[in-house]
Amino acid sequence: SSPDSDGGTPELEKAGLLNKTKIAEGGRKLRKNWSPSWVVLVGNSLVFFKDPKSQTPSSWKPGNSRPESSVDLRGAQLHWANNLSSKKNVFKLRTVTGNEFLLQSETDSLIIEWYKTIQSVIDRLDRE
Ligand code: I3P
């Protein structure tokens, strides 16, 4: 059985610091505004926190800090998107509601791990 089969605290899959910009809201294009974000992958959601310095994986608990925003990964699409930025190691996440985010790291191994982990959650939700 999955760790969340009792309906309790969802499983923390991954957390870390990435550069983030939202590039579309409901299909409408937005101006880029890159900033560092503490990103937490928990359950079916990618959750963004504003203040990276106050967040660590060990201190993260549901309810003890205020997310800036949160993305439902069900039906989401993930693509490498180095064509959409002058930065390296960029991928795009598109939600079913037409919100689009670019996420980026200078560290190759780190961004690859994030990509794989997010894709595995999307794949799991696709199979449900
Ligand atoms: C944008 C800013 C972004 C850049 C974007 C620029 O300018 O430099 O960092 O995206 O490029 O338009 P401004 O601050 O004036 O809004 P990248 O860093 O991802 O390249 P773009 O317009 O080619 O997306």
C-alpha cells in the first residue's frame, strides 16, 4: 500500500531550490520574471515557496509555512525547453488549466533529477 493509503500526510517526494518563472496563466502569455523558489513535490502537487532561506526539507510540514502557489500535476505536461530561454537546463511545466512555468538550475544533475521525479508523478497520475 502507498504511504498515503490511510489518507494521512502525503508523501514528500522532493524539495529544493530552483529558478522559476511563470510564463502563462490560463493560456495567456505573461512577462517572464525569474526568481529563486523553494520547490516542494508532495503528493500530486508541486508547491512553490517564496522564501527559500526559511525552508528546508526537514522543516517542511503541511501547514507550517505558507506556499506562494501550488500546481496540480494531474494531466500536466513536462518538456525540456532550452529554446524558451537564454538560460541552460530549463524545462517547462504546463498544467491542464493552461498555466505554464519554466524551472531552471545551473546544476545539470539536479535539474535532471527534478525532471525525472516530476515526470514519474505525472505518469503515476496518468495511470490512475
Ligand atoms: C527579460 C529577462 C529574462 C529573459 C527574457 C527577457 O527581460 O531578461 O531573464 O528570459 O527573455 O525578455 P525583462 O527583464 O526586461 O523582462 P531568459 O533569462 O529566460 O532568457 P525572452 O524575452 O527572450 O524570454
